[in-house]
Amino acid sequence: MLSLTDRDAVTAALTDPTLDADIRALIGLRVWQVDTDRRRPLRDILQIVVVQPGDPPEVIHDAVGFPICWDQAEQPGWEWFNDHGSWFELAYVLTDDFGMLVFVPDHPDTNHTLRFNCLGFADRPPTTN
């Protein structure tokens, strides 16, 4: 589990060669898009949570601040959802000037209820065998 709330944590994630290249690119893009006022601390604008395969619901909910797994989900619900193939992006607008992005890997070891929730909203073409 990664919880990124300041620019140093973002820089560490972006330069971590053990972190998936796709998620590093997504983190970099979103911070570049949102962090336009460098006078404000990033923690006042945005929190990024990166769920890892194997993270239990309690760890996910603690990082996010509220339940987001399918069978335990409570409001607030996400504002928008993106399917990036190997990663799902859930965007929460928590106040007028603060948001949270939660990245969920499309991986078999990801919490099954959270992954199921994401797959249920993903607009993917049907697979044929």
C-alpha cells in the first residue's frame, strides 16, 4: 500500500524502479495535472493511494479513510472511474478543493471484492476463447 500526500513521497514513488512503470506514469501525470499551485502543500490538494496485490480490506480502508470494497462500500462513492488496462483509477472529490485518487491493480491477488467492483464498471470488450 502506498499513500502519497506530499511531493517528496511522489518523487520517491516516481523514482522507485521496483514500482510498476505504468503506475509511476499515472501518478506523474495526475500530479502534474493537479499540482498547479506550488505554494500550497500537496496534502491540501490531493492524496494518492496505490493498492497493492494482497492488501487486506482493513489496510485499504485505513489508507482511504472509508470502506471502498464492494461488500463494505460506503459513501462517498467515486466521482469518476478510469480503466487503464493493468490499473483502475477511482477518483473521489472529498471537498471543493481536495480529492483522492485510488489506483487498484487488475491483478488476481488484488482484494477480490475491490477488483470485482472495478471490473464490473470497466468498459472492456468481451473476451472469447
